[in-house]
Amino acid sequence: MEDPSVLNNLFVASISAVNYALFFILLLLSAFFSASETAFSSVSVVRLKSANEEGKRGSKIALYIVENFDKTLSAILIGNNIVNIASTALVTSIAIEQLGEVRGPIVATIVSTIVILLFGEIFPKSFAKENAFTFTIRFGWLLLFFMRIFAPLIFLVTKLKNLISKAIKKDKDTLPSVTEDELGVIIDTMTEEGVIEQEEQQMIHSVLDLRDTNVYDIMTPRVDMVGVYLDDDIDYIKELFLKEKFSRMPVYKETKDNVVGILYERDFFEALITTEDKNTIKVEELMRKPLFVPKTMRVDALMSLLQKNKQHLAIVSDEYGGTSGLVTMEDCLEELVGEIYDEHDEEEFEIRKIDEENYDINADIALDDLFEELKLGKAPETQYNSLGGWLYEQLEEIPEIGDQYTYTSLVKVDRDITTIEDDEYIEYKLCFTVKELNERRMKTIHLNIMKHELTGKEKAHEVVETEETKE
């Protein structure tokens, strides 16, 4: 007959083994739920959709779980709380049995906290973050299994959440899942990782920037418009088409503020060839109806409008109904792909560096762009957008070659650690000289930059931030 004490010891040992095995299983489940939370919240939806289209195994379930993440998160939190509470209770039971009711709970709290924190939270989440896609397609079926088991609880939690949400705010949240700024960061990250080329990155950013660009920013200003008047001589119009190489030109009646049509080169020369007496040709009969747009219209909206109306050119109107300029489809496309040159175009420059202190500047460059490109501090306040317009405002007279204007800009040097006494400034003395004119309009400006550093509190306060002189 077997000794009862031996049987009792065997029974106790088997119970302990079962408890340890059960704790290990609960710890694995805790790790699974923690990893699932990280993996399914960080995995790329675009990549899952692509894998699903390719028929990759497990991607369909993973995509379903991600697209129903509210239910997914509820299932994960319910499961994680159940297994963590159960494992803590189990460890406490084992500790009390082994160490008594005094020391047991203390040891159980310390051990369960460390073990669950390390092996049920930190390590699984770190692994899932680095292997989100692989984890989701391999273990999505298991998470879906738990979602179905917890379905009644998920239903109750969802209803409760909806009630609380309605009580807090009445309007439904309509924020997009990815904002424009976030999309820009994603594109930059993809470029850094070699997923897309730098040229593709620049083009995508250009597309995003179209929403922030107005027609006024890209149009040909009124002063640069080339067109014809209704009563212009036919020979003059012919020579103008041959000289300018334009395929279309606006037609004015009396003034540029009254654009009455668009004359196509093809229509004009076709009439010139087929008409015996060129003096009988009437521009009014050849021109087509113009398309007018406000200068505040966004470029993306303009492109859609030009496409819809099958037009290549639009006249830009100002707030008084006059002509502000003209804009073409080519201007819009250049915002996406950069400057487009054909065989008739002369390549223009914005900033041509001669040396560290001297530059030739296109007078049409935006004043803000010039100061930003050359790191000259904040551009001066002005009602004009271009460098030429600002200089015209400062000179207060019809410009002539050699006219000069000097502007002083004070730029504070950024430092990681500084005090007011140690502030450092760079003073830029900018000498603008009219170098080239197109009739009475400034075309090229020469810029000479002289700079010196200023240090100390007193010196910084002695400097006047905008010192201006004319010559």
C-alpha cells in the first residue's frame, strides 16, 4: 500500500506544475495582445491593400481587422485585461502557498509586475513595431478568433463608447485619417528609405502645394502681356506672331483692361493664306471667346477649369474688373515639374552667383524668395511681390541703369545656449543696382552684399534694423 504522504506530495507537485504552465500560457496571451495592439495600429494600410490585391495569404483578414480597428482595440483591451488580472491572481496564489500570507502578496506583486511589464508589454511591443506587417498577416486569424469570442462584450463596450462620445460632442468627427502635413512627412520618409526617387518626391510636394498657390502667383503680369488691338494692321499682327512665337494672343479693345477675345496663330495664318485680299481680314471674326478667372483662384481649380472648357489660356481679372494678367496651362504645369522650355524660349535665371558678395538677380523674383534663398533675414514689408516692384517703390522715380538703393538687414544668430549679453547679430548691407532695363521696366538687378558681426547687448540695441538710403 502506497504512503498517503507521497501521494499528497505528488498531487501538490502536479498542481504547482499546472499553475506554472497556466501562468506561462497567460503570459504568452498577454504578449500576443500587446503585440497585436502595436502591430495593427502601426501597420501600413496601403501595404496591406497591395498585399491583398496580390492574394498574399493572411492579408485579407489583417486588412479587415485594421479597417475595423474600433472593434479590434476593444477586443485587445478586453483580452489583455483578462489575462493580466488572471496571471496576477495566479502568481499571488502560488506565492501565498509557498511563502505565506504575509510575504506572498508582496513578492507576487513585485514578480508579476516585472514579468508582465517586460515579457507581456515592452518586448512584444518592440518586436511588433519592427515587424508590424509580418505579424499582422501571420497572426490576424488568431486575433479575429478572439474578436468573435468577445463579440458580446465588444458590442456593449462600443455602445457605451458611442453614448459617451455623443454626450461629449454632438458633431461627428470628420478629421481625415492622414492630414496633408502628415502625407508630406510620409513622402519624405519614403524618399529617405529609397522607396521613391527625389524627383518623384519633389513632384508630389508640388501637387500638394497647388492648394496653397493662387493664380496671381504664377500669372504673367499685365505689364508683360503681349497682345493685339482690334484695329491693328494685319501685317503688324503677322510680324508680332512671327517675332514672339506665341500660339495665342489676347485681343484688346481700346485698352488692356478690355480683353474681348483670344486670337489663335493657326486661325490667323489660315485666314491669311486662304483670303485673297488680306485687308478684308477682320480680327473680330477670327478671335475666340476669352476665359476670365479671378486672381485669387487656386491653381488646382484653374487646371480643372481649363480642362473643362478645353482652353489653354485664361485672362486674370482684378477686383475692379480690369486686367491683372494672363495665365496658361503651361504656367500650371511648371508648378508641378519646374520650368518648361521649348525651342523658342530663352532660359531665364532668378539668381546668378558671381562670387560670395555679388549676384545678378532677375527683377521678377519674389522678394520673400530672394531673402530666403540668400538667408538675408526677413524681407521688408511692401505692397509689391517682386524685387523690381519693391525697388520701384523705394526709388520713387522712373529707374535708370546705375540707380542704386541700399537696405540694411539685421539677422540674429541662433545658438543652443545663450544669454541676452551674448546675443550675436549679422548686419547685412545690401546694395541694389539697376543693371538692365526693358524699356522703362527693370529686368536685371545687381546685388552686392556686405556683412559684419555685432556682439554684446549694447551693440545689438544700438543697431537700427532697417537703415535705408538712395543714390
